[in-house]
Amino acid sequence: MNTLNQSVLPIRTETDVVIVRQKVRAVSVELKFSLVDQTKIVTAASELARNVLNYGGGGTVAIEVLIRESKNGLRLTFEDQGPGIPDIELALQDGYTTGGGLGMGLGGARRLVNEFEITSRVGEGTRVVITRWK
Ligand SMILES: Nc1ncnc2c1ncn2[C@@H]1O[C@H](COP(=O)(O)OP(=O)(O)OP(=O)(O)O)[C@@H](O)[C@H]1O
Ligand SMILES: [Mg+2]
């Protein structure tokens, strides 16, 4: 598998979240994703970026274009060095929130992509990797 065109963006402010959304939209357009698929990956990215900001104390997202045989994909890796998530299964459940949100972000993001991996260590941070294939 080849990786092309990797870029890393900071997620420190609300404005950064907007920039992440714009960049993910632009790359998905370049990849000729359908409008529906563009919206899916942008929505998932927005939820995960907001979690990095709200719970992770800020972090980064790496944006990678993947070329696998004739299939193209977009992979996003969100990382923070925040408090971590003690119970990932619980955090993924719809309606679970520690921040007065709807508790729909993680579960919703998982349903919008083809691949979803989350790893977290309490006191070290959280990494979420999502991939949407064309
Ligand atoms: N990067 C993170 N670091 C630490 N905890 C996190 C992180 N992302 C999510 N969590 C925890 O998982 C919970 C569920 O996250 P989720 O995005 O599903 O819901 P929410 O952010 O609380 O609400 P919503 O996204 O619907 O506004 C959060 O309330 C928080 O406790
Ligand atoms: Mg959230």
C-alpha cells in the first residue's frame, strides 16, 4: 500500500477544527469521493477533532491519501496527550458523555467510516484512526 500526500494539522482552537473540516473536504474532493462520502468523512473528522479539543486538551490530525490497487482511501489519525479514556466500550456507547454533550460523537464517527481504531491509555492520551475507502 502506498501513502501519498501526508499532512499534519494542529487541533488547538475552534478555528483549527474549521480548518481540519475544510482540508478533509478538499482532499475528499480531490479523491473524487461522492458528496455523501465527503460528508461522512468530514462529519466524522469534525466529531473527532472536537473531542481532541474538548477532552484531549488539543492535539493533531494526520491526513493521508491511500492508494491500494485501484482503490483510493482517506485515512485520518487523531492524537492527543490528554487524560485518556478509562473505558473505551462505554465511551463508544450512544448517549455516554462526561462533558454534557449528546454522547454521539465517537459512535457516530465509527458508523460513518469503513475502518475505525481507537487506542487510549489513561494519563497518556488517545489515538483514533479512521479510514474511508472510495
Ligand atoms: N480524545 C479524548 N480524550 C479523552 N476522553 C475522550 C476523548 N474523546 C472522547 N472522550 C470521552 O468519551 C466520551 C464520549 O465521546 P463522544 O464524542 O461520543 O461524546 P461527547 O463528546 O461527550 O458528546 P458529543 O460528541 O455528542 O457532543 C466523552 O464524553 C469523553 O468522556
Ligand atoms: Mg464528542
